[in-house]
Amino acid sequence: MSGFFDPPVALASLSGEADVAWARTGASYAGAAFLGGIALDDASRAAARELVARDRSEFLPEDPFSWIDAQLGELADAPIRAGVNVRATSPAPVGEAAAICARHDAILEVNAHCRQEALCAVGCGETLLADTDRLREYVRAAAETDATVSVKVRAEVDGVDLPTTARAVVDAGADVVHVDAMDDEPAIAAVVDAAPEAFVVANNEVRDEASVREYFEYGADAVSVGRPSTDPVVLERVHDAVLAERDPEAP
């Protein structure tokens, strides 16, 4: 399938770190950068403040929607496609953020991935994986704006059948399924089989040629780099490995 960014390497969101400066630093190696995550509504922002009180880094601008608009505007001339990873306790703020992303040709990413207790307690992050109907509402709210929609999910969540979830979110309008494989790399193949029309981004321990090759062999369309996205040595290694996988005959 056609890609949503090139090269097929993404910088995965890092709470409190993934902003314009971070994206620009990685732009030489990646085709996309997911800013955020950012909490959009009162309950999710309260949970984020609780995390900050426990020494976790979080973005807490006075107006998260203005922050998204400004950040995306600053990346307009950057050689990388921007995305924004968002958290919310209801679909409406997701739709509002998606409309901003649509204006900037950016990707709106629904966070169904974060497992921080404070965020899960208010219904954000990983709890959405166990509530497929609610997750579909978030995706529909975003897709109605004509934004490109990604859903960040996690493998190895008790009681969650990830291929079924992937199929559900794609049917609801998601274009991209961004999978943190945890220690279950074959989960990528299961998602690809369940939703073959989706653009599947594989995440977790993407560091080198071996990890890139493994994920592409499982059918991933792209890979993403998490914590090492601030390390140019790792990014260059992953970038070169992806290009080699795409064109083995290239020098």
C-alpha cells in the first residue's frame, strides 16, 4: 500500500519531550514525528498534572489546542510529516484536535497505549483497548474532519484481542495502526492480517538492522523509534537499515 510518510521511519511521541525542536532534530532520519502526547480535556490534564507531581515530564500548555496549532505551524517548512498523539476522556476534544491536524496535513494519533495509572483511571490510554466501542467513537470523531488518523495501541494487554481491535478501528476510519509490540513481535503480523488495508507502524526496541528486518518480515509498513529518538546514532542506524530493506541493491 502507499505510505503516509517517507522514509518509513517515525519518531514516536515522548511525553513532555516530543515537540518542534525534537522533531526537527530527527528530521534527517525520519519521515514522520508524532508530537505529544498531550492531554486535551480537564480530566486528562488533571491526570497529567498528577504525573508531573511524581516527576514525570508532561506537556501542560494553558490551551492544548493552541499549542497543537502553533507546533504544527512551526513545522510547516520542516522535511518531515507531523503527527500529534492525544489523550482525552471523550471523543469531542479528539475531533477538535483532528480538525487542527487536518488543516496542517498532520496525522492525528489517538492514544490507546499509555499505561500510566493516573491516565487510565480517568479512561485514557490503554483502557480504550478494553472498550472497543468507545475507541471507535474517538476514531470516528477524528476521521470526520478528514484528518489522517492513527491509533497507537499496545500488544500483550490482558483481555484484549489486538487483531480484533485493529479491525474495528480501521472500520471506524483509522488509516494507521501504530503498534507497540512489547515482547510479542508476531503481533505485527496478526494486525496486518486482520487489517491489510491499514498502514501498520511497528514500535518497540527498534534499534538496528536486525530489529528493522524482523518487523518488515512480519509485514510492517514502517517502524518507529521511541526513547532512542533523541539519539542520532540510533536514528541513523535505523534509517539506513530501512532504506536497505526497501532497496537491497542500493550501494
